[in-house]
Amino acid sequence: MLTLNCSAILFDLDGVLVDSTGSVDRQWRAWAREHGIDEQNVIDVAHGVRTIEVIRRVAPHIDAETEVLRLEQREAEDHDGVFVMPGAVELVRSIPEGQWGVVTSGTRLLASARLQWAGLPLPRVLVTAEDVTNGKPHPEPYLRGAQLMGAKPEDCLVIEDAPAGIQSAQAGGMKVVGLTSTYGAPQLQAADAVVKKLALVQVRKDGPGRLAVSFQGPE
């Protein structure tokens, strides 16, 4: 059992608190087919990256801003295969109010819909695609999250499932725990620690405004 200390915990959303793989995969593949783009090429770059940046990367000839609105509206309406991650509800409830937030590459519309559908509370701090100029792996999203939490970056702990998110948090000077829900441990080895499931993460108060986060690594 290892322990990291912090004053705030920032979660990625998809693949960490919410399992939306079915919806994401289905909508991106449908979008790729509509535009005559190789489906797997899109899927390979889509996870953990803002929709607008995925579109610009795989289809630079397409009006990305228009496509983002259309695609994410469809994703927000597609609840089939969207589930709360095991242990997510219990974990966020164990964290004192105001000491956790969400930093996602999705839009506010999409993030709010998935949190509601999964039965998770809306956090006080929710950083979405509209709130930043540069998405993950740039450090801006997590630095924005730390700022809104009123915490120094070095006092934040991030829980992420994607290499782009890990890179983003570490570039911002934060500690990171990788969750092997989407990628295997080898792809997350840059993280400070790796866990298999949220049920292996425990949070307790550790003095005024401080948290002790304990976890077990993958077997």
C-alpha cells in the first residue's frame, strides 16, 4: 500500500469516473464512415484528446468547429453503453466537498450529460474543452483545474487513464495515478503509480485541507 499526499484530487472523466467506451467508439466510427476516413485511425487518436483536435488531425480539410457540435451532440444523446466506473461513486463521496474536480477533453454538454447519466454529482470544479485554448497533452487543462480548486499544482493529485492526460498533468507539475481501464500498465508507466481499479484507492483527511491517498498497484 503506497500513499501520496495532496490538497486536491482532479479526475479525468471518460475511462476514470465513467465508462463511455461503447458510445465513444460507436459515434466516432459512424462519423469516420460518413466522411470516408479509416475508422481505426480515428479510434487510435480519439481517447483523451479534445474532439476538435482529433478532427483536425485526421481530417484537416473538414470544418472542425461545425463537426464538434454535431458529433458531441450525438454523443450526449447516446447513453447506450455508458456506465459509472466501479468504485467511482464511493471514491468521490469519500473526498471532502470542494477538494475534488473533473478535467475532461469533452465539452460541458457532454461531460454534464455523462455525469448525470452515471449518477455522479456535478463537481464544483469542472474543466471542459471550452475552458482552455490547448487540450491534453498540453498542461493547460490541469493547470486550469488547479487554479479553480485554489491549489498549487504540486499539491494536486490527478487520476488518469490515458497517456495524453498523464503527460498533461505531469507537464503541469502534478502527481499522477494511472488507471488501467483503457490502456495497460506499460502504456501508463510514466505515471507516478498505476492501479487496476478505483476500489483500490482510499482517501482520508490528513490535517487541515490535506488528503492522504492510499492505493494498491496492479498485481
